[in-house]
Amino acid sequence: MAGNTFGSIFRLTSFGESHGDAIGGVIDGCPSGLELDLKLVQSELDRRKPGQSEVVTQRKESDVVQFLSGIFEGRTTGTPLGFVIQNEDHDSTDYEHIKKQFRPSHADFTYQEKYGIRDHRGGGRSSARETACRVVAGAIAKQVLSKYGIRIQAYVSSIGIHSLNKHHDAVDLNLIEQNVVRIPNVKFAEEMIEYIGSIREKGNTIGGEITCIVTGTPVGLGEPVFDRLNADLAKAMFSINAVKGFECGSGFKGAKMLGSEHNDQFVSKEGVVSTSTNHSGGIQGGISNGEDIYFNVAFKPVSTIMQDQASINTEGEEVTVTGKGRHDPCVVPRAVPIVEAMTAITLVDHLLRNRTVKL
């Protein structure tokens, strides 16, 4: 199985399965001399881990990361950073009944057909548990970016058909971590907590959208043609489980605008070139222009539902798949740190392509 490495210079290779002994990764290309804040890395993992509230899966994992290499006297050495996270609370008996069944909209059928074998325990390698490895790499990437004044913040902007309906400039980003659904609006957050609870009671799931904003990005990140910054961000987002859509800047709304409305006019303020509007989302010609980068990511409903569904087994026979186990009724709140992590990894990778980073 290929495709387990992301990045060109700053690279993450992850390994492990949902119900194996552990998951982990190797981060290559991290600049040397970074004074690593391990508490920050752990706090990012805590934002993603299961069992943190009533609106997510109740699987209990401490998700404590253990670094095995690449750090000496609290600083990165420039050599590969190896790490592991133990799987502690996995009950594989919940999945014995689907050992020979293909769950609707899961990777069961495609993995079986492509590799001739699959780990049915919690989805194996296709499980979103793997994203914990990305959060570790993202937490380190964030610390590199912070040296350059680059900050990444993401939040839940919609659940199902219910939307916050506010531009990111009009929301208080300080409220993101003040509620379990990571919505920067107290009233809307309370409504969505109740809504997700009602979905869970029916044995169903719901999707939503995450908005991400990057501030402090310098001009010049991104390469023309095939390595455009927005293209790499799109790939990063689509590599996350359950992602079904990505739009940068005006996105699909831009398709409904006239060129005279959409064009971002250049202005000079105290000798600094900027734009009067930002429909481009901070990226023009695939290269960052110094304005805030912003984009939306759409997540589908979690495929495992606590309802019976018709399907097929490995013998081609019609079967009824029964949902069991512990699953998120809405994965979007837990995906916020994952979106931030993949954004950070992508930006650091492009930063390193541009210059030699000294810390």
C-alpha cells in the first residue's frame, strides 16, 4: 500500500490501524533547532481525541504521544522525528459481525477489491484514528509557522442545513474553544449541541462545514502550475476522512459573480501592497499574496449509523448490516484540529521550499 506519506520537504509518514497496538509516524524535514513545546503538541491531540464530549464517539483514548527520535535537550535535531500513540480502548468484538460484510459508504469493498485483504476492526487503516498522527505533525508545523507570525484557526461554520451565515471577519474567534462543537457563537452552538443530540437518539449521523483562516502569510508561498498553494491545500483537505468539498476564497459563490465584482483591486497602504477585497482567499495564480487565506471544507455524515442497512457480503449475497460500536454522530467538531494540522503541514512545506529556515 503506497500513499502513506504527505509533503515534499516537510514530510509525514503515518502508520498503524484503528485496532492495532499503536499508531504513529515519522516526520522528516523538520528544521533543526526548534525549541519544541511538547505540552502544546499534547494539547492539540487533546482537541482531537475521542470521548471529550457528548457529541462525539465515547471511545476513551488518552492519546498520549511518545517521541522516539529527533529531539535532543528539548530541541529538534533535524533528523527524523519518530513517535507513537498507543491504542488503549479498542473492542474488536464490535466488528466481528461485519467481517464478511461491506458496510455502505465505507472503504470495506474498495480495500477488499484492491488489496485482497482488509482489517475489518474499526476500519483498520481507513479509520479516522490515523488522523491523530497528522495532528502531531501539525502541532510541530504550527510551532515553526509561529516563528514567522503565521497563525491558523478553524471553526465549525455549519451543521447539516444549519449555518452560522457569518463571514469569518464578523465572528469572535476567541469563542471557538468555549463550547464542544467549536462554533464561535454561543446561541448557535447551544442549538447545534441539541440538534446533534437529536440526530444521535435516532441512530443517525450528520455532516457539516469547517471554515479555516490563516493570518500572517507572507507573499510567495506556492509554485505555479501543478504545485499551486490552493491545489496543495485542496489535496490536504481531501486526504481527511469524510471530506467531500473544498472551496477557497469566494469558492462556488464566485461562479455567480461578474469579473468587475470579483476582481480584488490592488492598493498601497504606507508602501505596502494589499487588496481592497479578498475574493481570491489570499491566493492568486497559486501563490500567496499576503492577504488572509481562508477556505471552507465540507464533511459528509459519518457512514456508520445505528440503523439496519441493506448491503452485500464477500460472497455477493444480500445481507443486512447492523451498526454497532462507538461512533461520532457528527465528526465535524473533532475535525477542526485536523483541518488546522493539514493546513500547517502544507504551509510549512511550502515555506521550506522557498527558503532555508533558521530557528
